[in-house]
Amino acid sequence: MSNSSKDTSPLPTAVVHWRRFNISTNKIGDLIASVRAAVNARSGFVAMAHDAASLVTSARTPGLPYEALTDVLSIADGWPVALLASCSSGLPVKTSPGPEIFKILIRDTTLTHFIVGGSPITADALEKSSGANICGVYSALISKPLEFSLDELVSAIDRSKPDIVWVCLGSVKQLIVAWRLSKRLPRSVILAVGAALDFETGSVQRAPECLRALGLEAPYRLVREPRRLWRRYLLIAPQVLYWAAVAGLKRRLAPSLAAVQEHR
């Protein structure tokens, strides 16, 4: 585990409450500082980087435990989720892309990492490309995350004693696994970041930085993989923009509606 002599008090995380989600309003630097503080304090921290499609899918998944959404901090991985948080709260919310969080922390040679969803080959590639200290990998298939026995995985994490557990699976699957792991390992730092592992190893090409700066990463990925991603980006993700518009309208109308109620 990391043995920093710096202050190990976990930093406060500001959130916007939207439906069952707690969406972070912290900038990426503050989030990373919170992760480091949680590692040093062994205080536990669980979060998932949500893009628009994963937020919609998680919100619509039937039978998903209430606590899986309330207990796992949601990070705005993309401008639509940041816009939703801003419209809901009136606060400026910046994006904190999961791949950027992963890139910064995985390259910190003072930290050790356990990967859920990768393979030994992927771990080797990651160590070579980033100098990461990978202390464990779990690559077994997890087909039913709510029913899957975590005993073997929890034992492997306990033996490895990583600073950070990275969950790199499909959107709802990784949310459930991260949440369940946090219940079994309450002092662990667990971050669900989806395709960040593939981006870092180069197995999936990320959009150029100039397009990411303009918020055009989704169109770039859609052009490159239209058959796999068209439904995700054209049918599912736009729902977040509708939710943002409704949330913004409700917030703006709230004072007027309250005034009407007072005069009744």
C-alpha cells in the first residue's frame, strides 16, 4: 500500500443529487486528490465514470438495487452528464473523463493496482506502456453481476493488497460489481472506468485531443465503429439532453411556482 507522509484526511466531495445518482461537481484534479487521500487513509472510496449512455442504461435497468446508484459516486465522463448536473443544480460542472483519471493514476509509480476485467496479456501491455505497478488481474467472465459469487475475487484482492481496484467492464455490469465489492471491501478504493483500460493500452484508439476538447469524442467513436455504437450514441445517449432540459426548466420555474403556492 502507499505510504505517503502527507495529510491523509479524505477530501470532501461535492455532489449534485439527481434521481438516485450522486454526481460529483469536483474538478478532475480535486477528484484525483480525493482518491489519493482515500488510499492513504484507507477510508474507502467507490466511484464510476458515467458517460451519457451508461447513465441512461443504469437509470433504466430494471431490478438494479437502489443503493447501487446512491452509494457509488457518479463522475461526469463527458459533457452531457456534466450539463445534466449543471442544469439540475445551477452550478458549473466540469467533465472528469474516466480515461484521464485512469491515465494519471495508473502512471503513478507509488501506487499499486488491481484490474477487474482485464487479462494477464493486457496487464503486461499496460505495465510496458505506462510503467504501472499491477499487482493483480481478474479476468474470469462475469455474466450475472448481481448473482455472481465475489468470494474468489475478494480473496484475490485481499492477497494483492492494491491501492486501487479498477473495474473495467460494461456500464451496468461494472457499476454493480464496484458497488458489491465496496460492501465486501469497505476500506478499498474502487473505480469503474469502462474502456479506459483499452484506451491506455492502445487496443482501442481514442479520439484526438483536439476533438476531445470540443466534446466530439462520441461522434469520432461512432464514425469508427458505427455498427457497434450507433444505438448507444444515437438512441440512448440523447436522453440525457432531454433530462437536462427538463431539470433546467424545473429549476428556473421553482421560484415562480413557490410564489404561486404562497399566495393561494
